[in-house]
Amino acid sequence: MKKLIEGSHAIAEAVRLCEPKVIAAYPITPQTHIVEKIADMVANGEIDAEYICVESEHSAMAACIGAQATGVRTYTATSSQGLALMWELLYVASGMRLPIVMNVANRALSAPLNIWNDWSDSIGCRDSGWIQLYCETAQEALDTTIQAYKIAENKDILLPAMVCLDGFYVSHTFEPVDIPESVKGFLEKYKPHVTLDPKNPITQGSYATPAYYQEFKEQQQIAIEKSKQLIKKVNSEFSSKFKRKYGNGLIELTNMDSADYAIVTMGSIAGTIKHVLKKEKIKDIGLVRLKSYRPFPEEELKKTLSSIKSLGVLEKDISLGIGGALWSELRFIQKPMANFIAGLGGRDIKEDEIKQIFSAIRKKKQGIHWIGSKL
């Protein structure tokens, strides 16, 4: 069923379809509309779940950890400082191998205080052991939230998943969204592989001495590497059932067949780039949109970018002291490569600026460039 709906409410529809049994959340702009809509759905009997109104985002994740460990599907959502407040427990969730699904409406981190979009919050969590998937549109956010449960809950993965969308640009924008009637046949009822049960006591997240701790981390690394193939498989299965897919699940390519140059990015800014490519009838520049940031699709990127002459990396984050996080991770690509930092704190990235970036890529510019900056 197609509806004109805002991105936050599209995600709420995905959560309804996935039927979590415990939802724990604390409101924070621009994520609030997600959990408000879900609260309405629980109150109206559309979702059969325990909705826990907690006192902080730290408590929201703690509640999800406790509930998931007992063998039920869980959900939460957050942004910015809320995600930062969860920091301690992100590592607990992944270390305990709990397949919690969380939406992050990406927003800049304070200080100075800013409620608008960039990727500082989720990029800062890149080493926490969570799968991270980035969405361009409201439709993709709905579809990816559904897929995230199937990926996270797989017995060979058992890792939490973070589905990221640009705050306001996607969370508050109304778009036509196709809402599935059901996800049966794609995502089934949750069957936990390990649970806390008084009748069969086990220990989870216990004390690990130097003799054991490293192996736990190695197992997580193996699982997140395995998730690459599963993400591609789930993307393909979703396409077969619902007739929508997003590249191969890890990356999505536009205009790359004829491209001599490439621009790499994530999230909703890809839509602006696609618009400029089409409007200006540009053939020599292609777009590579990362959908999966963790796991990082290194082999796919090596193959895709092997024949291009130079590339630019456009990103809404800064890893202070080195440059953009995405750019720094792409430096294994042995090509002239420039880093374009833009859109921090919600600053618009304009069409003319995209065209300027294209020009710089053609000139094989390198190093870090701040787009739209007044310094």
C-alpha cells in the first residue's frame, strides 16, 4: 500500500511489521517522531509490545539488552547526544551478541549545540561492533529496518544493527512510501538461539580475563565479516519478494558504466548528486553510494574503483586530526583522491557545490577540502 508519509512514520510502519515485543525509547530531536508514532501504535493495539518510557537513552539500551537476552525481539531509536549517552552499552549489546535493531536519525554532536543533520553520531560508533547501514530515502529506511532484523538475528551473525537516516532530510520529509501488507515469508517470528532462563541458567557478558577476552573480539570480527554475504543475500531476497533493491546491499552504483571519475558518499546527499548527474547529462562521473559502512565493503570498492582516474569522497563528518572518516578508510584505493567535508551541522550542500566538486575530481585534486566554509 502506497502512502504519502514522513520518513519517521515510515520507520514506525516497519517496526509494526517486524513485531518486536519490547520497545524502549527516549525522545530526542530529530528522532522523536519515530518513537511517538510507535507509542501510538502500541496504545492503539497495532503492535503487541511492552513500551517502556525510560529516563534516558542509556536506560533505553539497557532495557533492550535485558529484554533481548531473555529471548524477545527488541527495538529502540535515538540521535546525537542520545547515542553518545548509550556509548557504554553499545559495546555491551554487541559483546553479548544481542541482535537489537536501532534506528539513528543522524544529527550533529554538541558543542556547540546543534539539532541538524550530519553523521558525527553514528560515525563515532563505528568501532562498537554494530552493523551500520545508511539510507537515502524514507522507502529505503523502511525496507532496511525490516532487513536489519533478518541480518542481525541470523545464527551466524547475532550482532546488533544500526539503521541510519539523515535527520530532517529523511526523518521529517514526506515521500510516497510503499508499505508492505506483511513481512511473512521474509521475516518470521523471532526464535532466539540463546536465552536467559532460570530453568536453564547460563552466564552472558561475564568477567573475561586476558586468557579469554581476545577470542570474544575475534568472534565478533568473524561475524561482522560474514555479514557481508548475508547483507547481499537479504537484499536480493527482499527484492524478489517486494520488488525493491539497493545495489547489492553493500554499495549502490549510478553512472559507473561510463565513468572515468567517481564520487563516493552515503545517505540522502546521494539523491542530490543523482539529480545533478541527470540534469547536467554528465557521463564521465559516476556515483558510488555506500549503504553498508560496517561491515566495510572493501573488496567491492576495490573492484568498482579499479578503472577510474580519480575520485572524491563527500561526507558529513570529520575525524578531527585526520579528515573525513570515510575518506581515511578509503585510502587503500591507489588513485588520486580528494576529501570534501560538507553539510556539517545541517548546512545545505547545493547543486553548484556538487558541480564544483565534480570539477575538482576531474582535475585530480587531493587532500581535504571544506565545502561552503566561511573560514
